[in-house]
Amino acid sequence: MSEEHSEDSRQRKVIHVDMDAFYASVEQRDNPGLRGKPVAVGGGSKRGVVAAASYEARKYGVRSAMPSVSAQKRCPDLIFVKPRFEIYREISQIIRSIFHRHTDLIEPLALDEAYLDVTDDKLGVGSATLIAEQIRADIFAETGLTASAGVSYNKLLAKLACEQNKPNGLFVIRPEQGEEYIAGCDVAKIHGVGPRTAERMHALGIFTGADLRARSLEELRSGFGKASGYFFNAARGVDNRPVRVNRIRKSVGAERTFFEDIRTEALLVAAIERVADEVFARSDRIHLRGKTATLKIKYQDFELHTRQASFSDPIDSAESLKLAALAQMQKFLPLEKGIRLVGVSLSNLVDDDELEQEPQLPLDL
């Protein structure tokens, strides 16, 4: 935010930076033949899953965590490319170093996404908007990739702002604009409102931020429990969550040990699906969504292996988690020996359990 909005010197200045179709954009950058074409990073096999889709593919409805078969049906010309996570990690380190030129208050959400608190920026620029412009310019100059950024006075609004002008865009929501901006938002776009919560809100007639603001704290408590204070505040453009430098990378998982070793693909599929159902139900109860799915296999001789897949968007359904785990299962086929344990976990989480906040009640003056 510019200097004219700094009457309160401790007003936070938060930037949300998100790379545009990161994995797919890296592949298009490194292979000119893919530029301008619909590209999906991930497996093209029968049980493959899309890890990321280019904007050309997204026009056809192709998205992260979608079965490869479904993606191919939606976009017959879709080009599948194997992921190169070592390259993505190297580029992520370059991007992180660019962030550190301006602040050490960085909360990474994934390889391609982070919050930055630039209230006290290292270079003394003073304007979060100018800092965001410089970061985007430096990312393009040093990686050849584009990034979008949102600038505001809290994390909630910075993230919404980042989505406003994607791809390769910048949007600013100033303190006096926050409440009005939220009022016009679809509640499903508000951080902390996952698909199930959105369904509950819709059933109660809550479709926009304005609808949410019209509900009393008591009404929200009866419908949304511990998250009610956060939703009450969010409807008013208030979000008290700090940018957390030492963000704990949580995970949610479950595993099962079998009395009789699994020796067929059909039994292994059934076991993985049961465990995945349990994991997603658990994550849903505690309002968590993960971008990384991990499959753990322990053989009868106690040899242990794990395989994981990361996605550009959080896994938002039990079916998507099953598909992600089953895609990893292909790496263990054909079964050469019995399996005694199967585990599935979600990590790289969007941790909505942080949404338990005290409501900021309006003052009666």
C-alpha cells in the first residue's frame, strides 16, 4: 500500500505471490514446442492424475487432481509431460531468494506460492504495491516465468487479490476497500471455505460475503463451530492471522496392517481406497486440504517404500485422493511379494484449522 494509507504505522502490508500454472509453465519454458498448447504435467496412464495444467488446458476444464482419462476426454489434444520436481524445487529456491531481498517474514504455502509481510521491508521501499511489482519483474528476469500477486492489509484479502488478475497480474485491496470487496465475493472463494463448508453455507442461503455479514455470530456458531469467529471477521474484511515464518508442515494420514498379506492388485486397490476414504474424512473434519498425496507400502519382509504426488491445487475430494494414491500404486506393480501394510497421507496442507479466531465485534458508538 502506498504511503498515503500509513496513518497507522503498524497496519500490516501483506503480499500473496503465486506462480502462474507453475509446473506447466516450466515445461513450456524449457520446451518451445509446448508453448501455446494445452499441457498437463502428470501421468497419461489409465490411472494417471493431472498434477498441473497450463492455461491453454484449463480452458477445456482440465485441472489439477483430475484423472488423466477425464482430462484427455475434455481436451483430446492434451499433451502429457512427466513432472521434474528437482527442477521445480531449484526454481522455487530462486524465487524464495528474491522474496528474501525484501523481507524475512515469508510463509511458504507450496513451491510456487507464499505470503510475505513487508510492513518493515528491508530496502525501505515503503509501498507494498511497488515491492510486489519489483518481485514480479525480478522473477520474470531471473526465471523467465510469470507470477501474479495480491496486495492488501491481511492474508485473506491478499490471497483474494492475487486471484483477481491472474495470470501475470497484480491487484491491490486497500484498507478502506476490504469490506466492500468481500461483500461482492462468492463465499466459496474465501480462505477457509472448502467445498463442504460452501455447501452448508449455500443451504443456509449464504452465497456472498454480504450474505455472510448479515448473519449474527450466534447463527454462525450454530452452523460452523470454532470457525465461526473467523467467518464473522472475514465478512468484515478482518483477518488476524499473522504471516508465519516457521509454518509447521502438518500432515494427515492413516495406515492399515493386514493379518494376511495382500498379493493381488484388486485387493491392493480396495485397501488403498478404504484408507484414502478414512484420510479424507479425517482431513475434512478438521478443515484441512493437502496438495501432496503420499502412498506408503510395507512388504511382508518389512521393506518399506513411499511414493508421492504433488498438485498445484489442494485435493478437494475423497475420489481425487484415491486417484492420486492409485496412480502411485502403479509404481509397485506387478506385485512381486506380499504387502502387509498400506498407508495414505495428505501433506503440504492448507491448514484451515488456524481459523479459530475471536470475533472482532463492532463497537456501538
